[in-house]
Amino acid sequence: MIYLDNSATTKPHIEVLKTYQTVASEYFANPSSIHRLGGEVEKLINKAKEQVASILKVKSSEVFFTSGGTESNNLAIKGIAYRYQNRGKHIITTQIEHPSVLEVCKFLEANGFKVTYLPVNEHGEISLQDLEKALTNETILVTIMHVNNEIGTVQPISDIADMLIQYPKTFFHIDHVQGFGKLPLPYDHKGIDSVTISGHKIHGLKGTGCLIKKESVSLAPLFHGGQQEQGNRPGTENVAGAVSLAKAARLAKESQTNYDQLYRYQANLREVLEQYDQVTINSPKHGAAHILNFSVKGFKPEVLIHAFMDEGIVVSTKSACSSKQNEPSHVLLACGIDQSDASSAVRVSMNLDQKAEDIESFLQTFNNIIRQYENVMG
Amino acid sequence: MIYDHVLIRYGELALKGKNQKFFINKLRSNVQKALSDFPNLSIKGKRDHMYILLNGQDYEEIIERCKDIFGIQSFSLAIKVENDEEKIKEAVLEAILLEEGKTFKITAKRPNKNFPIPSQQMNQVLGGHILRNTEGWTVNVHNPDVEIRVEIRHDATYITSKKIPGKGGLPVGSTGKSLLLLSGGIDSPVAGYLTMKRGVQLEAIHFHSPPFTSDRARQKVEDLAQTLTKFGGEIKLHLIPFTDIQQKIFQNAPENYGMTIMRRVMLRISEQVARQREILSITTGESLGQVASQTMESMHAINEVTNYPIIRPLVAMDKVDIINISKQINTYDISIRPYEDCCTIFVPKAPKTRPRREKVNQFEAPIDFTDEIEKAINDMETVTFKSSKQNQGDIYDELF
Ligand SMILES: Cc1ncc(COP(=O)(O)O)c(C=O)c1O
């Protein structure tokens, strides 16, 4: 099997699974218990924080373990909105966010907040001028994703952060789920207040993730309960999950050097795919290397997906979270791609250990499928 | 060619006359220990500066660690070239290409007067070379984005840009050893840190009273000791079982003098441990006027039992400043963990804030602690903490 759906989720690393198993079976005590067993477990969770913090060059007191990307985004956005609503009720985001940001913003909109959804150009990029124009005295939060999960657009996060330093009342949250371990982000930048990371996108486990929350910002918690995670995320800690995340993060960071080769794979994919008249590449030229999104005229995407699956190759449509709906992608529409292409997009997403042969097989299979069905479909 | 050196500048060290060589060797060995997990480096200590040859090693982590080594006034990434005009020009150009900004300034110094071109003229030669070979850079001598320093020394020329401030102070181990009374609180780790800053190598002593104090309280102290190794290398932590003594005090002394007597016994034990280990002073986190035991009267009554010097680096500091330091050195979050240490159990409801020496002596006289003190010292347990990077083989390591 050739797995090319790594932006939906990744295969857990065997080392990460081992860590999870050992911690879950041997270090099961509650870290809040005052006996020695509790102490050992607390040490593990602290060490997990330190490791994540040292990878990201933040303080370990700024790392909060959560159940993943969706929770981290919810915690940051609602947490800031409700904590600082007295300062203002305006939030700025983009039209191409993941549902775990967009839907939160819509929810807040229904509950008395005002939200600006910044438009994007044909590459999926926002403009700094638009952002600057949208900022008002009431703006308490700007939430923008680093790497888009459908097409791989990379937003100019450093420039945005530089600009937001001049707006001390406005916090800046980043959905870094698709960027972590792949593209650098200046985590210690003063203009950045919180960052979402998800475990299962970096060969960690589902249900693991973290929110980096700087000391500069405080949150209203989503849950109320005990004092775990400084009260920001009550509930007995998922220690095995936290330690496994720390390990996944280290492994991801160590293989980040492999990322450069994905640019070559992407160039190869583009070069070959562009030769087909039916194919439109939807991903921007200067986007992330690991994601390539394209549409094939005359082919329903699910037909392609199933045909590939029959050949042992796994690719997907849009993002996993919305692929069940038969609607055009909101991301592609926002980029100005027409209704029909926006409804028929296929996404190839690679991991850091992808082999050149995988890409060759994919292209060969693509050719076979097109030749086999073009008459029927055309 | 990119940066191939870290150039380290001494502060006070450079002034230390006859002992200078000793101080420099100490610093060199501390730097070597702090970076021992980078086998490629070579470290050279000269009379006026030290340098670390990177030999291809990434410098980011090295910079972070140098920020925590006492005795370093400032340091910079550097390129080392021969004392040759053309070579220097080439290196200066490479250095500016690594920088971001629009304006620059060259500051050339020429301690080596054998070099034929005077500094002023060198500034012009090098500035001109950059202007001719780059785009977008202009000179600004008053407020440049980037300052490139060129130091033409006897052995070679060093080209550096950003000057990164070090922690200052003196190399740990250069001024002797002290025994730190380490409780689980906020103050004592800060006191230890400031003492290390003056070149002192620490050992630490902690009193615990199981089962009245928990494993978690002990863990806290061990974590504090571990955290302090970042600044001073190895730290030995001596754990004194204190249960019997505390019970004896509780049973035999008037309640309001219990705390004073307890502190005096701690100090007696500390002095004995210090003597055994040839340590010449004791360090505490006491500050004036914070809590009951830290009044002038209390200090006077407690200090009576030893004539060892007691170093109290916090005595003149405000609590907020102490807390700020503890946050900077990452001991704060450990110190605020809510586990009781032996100083917070058996606390009388109304401790004497103004104890008097005559009274303490009178209350203490009938209580004989000799056997208990001897036993406590015999049963002392010593744990050695090495700087965290060296603590390999941690049972948890494979999980991470
Ligand atoms: C950009 C982005 N943000 C957030 C998420 C949600 O993360 P999780 O699945 O860990 O809740 C995903 C993945 O689905 C994503 O791609």
C-alpha cells in the first residue's frame, strides 16, 4: 500500500506506540496523588512538557496537553474570546481555515461576537493590507492557520506577527497542525500568543496534541474541574498520550531535514500532471511541499479515489473532515476556483519518509486510470 | 565560510592579576563540561579572550548554554582569519551577508600594532568593500542595524557581529565551596544561584522528616538541585533524616521557641557536615523581615551556634525581585509545588518573632541532641546531580 493521505492522518510511529504502551501500563498512577508513584508520573508529564518546550523554544509552563487540534483551537479561540470580551468582541480569521477554527468563529458570531473572514488571493494567501484594514480597537483575536490542510498555502505568519506587535490588545493564535515538523515557525516571537499542534498528524496518536499558550495571555477554560494544566484544561492527565506526543514531536523534528526532498517530489508530480489536459493544479506554486491538490475535469473525485484504492494507493478528496458532504471545497472557492473544479479536487499528501518510488507508482497508476476511464467519463 | 568560532570575553576575570591564569583555566574547564556532549568542539583559553572552535558543529545550542555559564561577560559568533587585508575583506563580506538589515557600521580595533593599517583606515577599507559588493546596505555610524567588529589581534583577526551578553560573575569553583541549606521554598535556590554567580561551587543540604514529609517534597528538592546544575555543574545533595530531632524538639521545648531551636540544630548539623567535607561556609536563603524566623532577633539567636561564615545573598532583596530571579532560573514552578517540607510541619501557632539568646539557651539546655545529631549525620544520604545534559541513562530516557 502506498499511503498518500498524510494530511488526514499519519501512521503512528512504532516508537511512539511503545512509549504509549509502557507509560499506560506501568505509570498509571494519578500525577496529582501525593505518594511516590504519583510523583514519578508527575515527573513524566513534566518531562514531556520540557521536551515539547525545548523543541519549540518556549517555556515548559507554556505547554498545555489537549486531545488534539480541534480542542486546542477551541480552547485558544473561545478561551481568548470569553476571557477578553470586555475589551472588545471582534475576531479576525480567514476564509480558508479548518472547520475547527471556522465553526468556532461561527459559533461565536451567533453568540454576540463579530468576525471578519479575510479573503485570499488565487494562491490562498491573505494580504497584510486587508488584515491591517480589518483591525479595529475592538479586535481581541486574530486566528490564522500556518499551512492550509487542503492546498498547502503557507501564510506569512512572521510578517503578521511583526505587525501585530503594534496591537498589544490583539492576540494572535496560529493553527499549526499542518506545519509542525515540516516548516519553521518563530514560536518565541513576541507577536505570537498561542499555537495549536496535533499528535496524529506527526505520526503520534489520535487524541493527543497540545496548545502552546504564552504567559502573555490567559484563557477561559472550556471545561471546569480540577487544577490540572494550571486550570486551563482540567481532567486527569492523559500521561501516556502526553509522553507519546513528546516523543512524536522529537521524531518529527529530527526528520524535518527530509522535508527538502518533498519539494522535488512535488515538482515531479506537477510536471507530469500538468501534461494532462484534464488536470488543473490547485495548490499554489510556493506552498508547502507535502500537499498537492488538483482537479481532474470529467472525473468525480470519489471515482478517482476508489480507482486508486483498488491499486493500493491511498489519496483523498478535500479534507477528511468535510469529504462526506458533496459540496465544493470552501477553500478552493475562496481561491476563486470554479464550482466544478472546486467540487472535484483530489489531494496527495506526503510524509517525511516518502519514497521517490511511491510518487512514480502514483503517477503511473494515474496514467492508467485516466486512459482506462476517460472515454466513459469524458 | 560561516561562523566557525564562538569568541568569549571575560569580565572581572581579566582583572584578576596573579590568579588570572587559574580563573581562566577554571572557566575553560566549566565551558568544556557544559558542552561535553559536543565532542567536535575545541576550546582555547587565551589571556584576553577564549574561543570555541565549532569544527562544523551547529552553534544554536552552544549559544544557549554559554548564556548560563558564570564568568562570561559577553560572547559573539566569530570568523577567524589570518591577519591579511584581503582575507579580512572577504570575511567581513561573508559576515554581512548573514545579517538582516539595511544599515551597518564597521568597528575595527587593532591591539596588534604590527598590523600595517590603522583602525580608522581599516574601517574605511572594509566599509567600502561591503558597499561595492552588496546591494541595499548603507553606512550608519550612529545607529546601525548591524555592527561588524573586526579585532586584529596577535594570533589572528576575529570578525564578529552581534554581541550576546553573558551572565557575568566568576567561574563556578574559582572561589571555593559553600553548603547551601536547600528547602523546597522559593528563596534558597535563588540564594544558591547568586552564590554560584560569585564563583562558588555548591553542595546542598536538606532536612526531611518522613513520614511527616512526603516523597513528593523530597522530589521537589531533588528537582531544584538538578535545575541549579545548569549554572554550576555537579551538585551533591545531602539529605538529613530529621524526624527524631523534630519530635524531640516538639516534645521538650516550649512551642513558641520550637522553630528557633530547630533552626539552631539544623545549623549545628550543617556546620558538622561542612567541616567533614572541608567546606568553609554555609549559604541560606534568609532575607530580613519576611517571616517569623527571619527577623533580626531570630537571626541573632540562630547564628549563635556557629562561627562559620553564613552567606545570605538575599538579605537585602525584596520578595518580588527574588521571585523574578526564581522565574528566570526556572526554579519558581518547582518551588510552588504544594508539598510540605520539614520547616512547615510542627509549626507553632504563634512562633516567637523576637526570640532571645538567653531564653533559647535556657530552653535548650535540658535537651540533649548529641545522639540524634550523630545518628542523623551517620544516616545522611547523598545524591549527586550532574548537569542535565550529562544525566544520560535516566530510566525514563527511552520513553522520550
Ligand atoms: C489545519 C488543521 N487544523 C486542525 C485540525 C484538527 O486536528 P485534530 O484532528 O487533531 O482535532 C486538522 C486536522 O484535521 C487540520 O488539518
